[in-house]
Amino acid sequence: MYVRIHYFILGLLVMLLVACQEKLAQRFEREAREYTEANCPQQMDAVTCLDSMVYVPDEQGGELIQYYSLQLTSEQRTEMMNKLGEINDVNLRLVRNSIPFTKYREAGVSFTFIYHDATIGDKIVEYHFSKEDYE
């Protein structure tokens, strides 16, 4: 009898955890959509614009994707291509230290930053950080 109660309680806990995860994923999707609707496009600096933010749920915690467009001259594009490692480090520090990202980090969400050339539309670079990268 105690074994049945134990399995019942364990099953109930698993169902609650799954339900909470689904609710959290729905919340992240809604927040990303609402942020995009209220704030995007958002000029971040002289050449960088945050176009949108999307949360994509999955079994591992999901992924928060940020799409940026860059208004670059050919000289600026060349300079940027020479600093891709530095930009990677800046984005990783942002993921690790940004207070608004805290709830996403705690949930094990991956972060992706995608940069496009605003003039020609080509993808310039994409950075992806999993939980293992930012812990």
C-alpha cells in the first residue's frame, strides 16, 4: 500500500513539474512577443538595431533568440569581421550578467544572437550559448 502511495505522489510531482515547465515556456513566449511588439525595432547604438526577440520552447529549456540588423559601411563590416571573437565574449558576458536574463538562465534557456546586414539582408554572424556556456 505504501508503495502505491509513493508512486502516486511521485507521479503527481512529475505531472506538476511538467505543468510548471509548460507554463514557464508559455510565459517566456508571451514575454518575448510582448517585448518585441512594445520595443522593436529598438536602436541599440549607431549601427545596431534589435529587430525582434523570440522564445522557442523545447525539452532542454528552450531558446531565446534575438535578431539584430546592422547598418554598416564596408569598412565597418570588415572591422566587425575582425572582431567576431570579441563580440562573442561581449554577448556571453551579457548572458551571464544581465539581470533581465536571470529567469531564463535559471530555467536553463539557451541564448542565440543573430546579426544581419540591414542593407543587403545577409546573415553576418550567429552566436549561440547553451546552459553549459554561461554557467
